[in-house]
Amino acid sequence: MVVAAPGSTYESGFEPEGEGFCSYHGLDNSVGKYAYSFVPYEGDKPFPEKKCLESDGSENAVHETSRFASAAYADTVTDPA
């Protein structure tokens, strides 16, 4: 699990495969085989503009970051690819 701290910045084109995301997970085979999750702080740009804070209606960045972290972890454990 990689969870970014509030105030982090992201380069243009940072998104995996150029797609929009609020968090993501994957499987890397480049150096051994490991599963990973990445969860940004949902209050940092560009995530509010991507509607990440509106996924459950709370619009609370801490709550949404926690919710996405939980979902990304579960996905990584059950379906890493």
C-alpha cells in the first residue's frame, strides 16, 4: 500500500495507462512478483476535479481517502492483476 500524504503533487500524465482514477492497484512482474495499491489524498488536485470526493456524497477528503484505501487493499488482495 502506498498512500500519499496531503499536499502531494502529481505530474501531468501520472495516471496509469492515461486513465482517470481515484486510486488503483496492480501486479508488477518486473522485479519478482508483487501486488501494490496506490491511494492519493483525495483532497489534493486533481482528484476533487475528477469527482473523487462525490463518490458517496460526503465530499470529505479524509473519509474518501480512507474509503478508497479500503477498496484498493481489498482489490489488491483478492484480484491483484
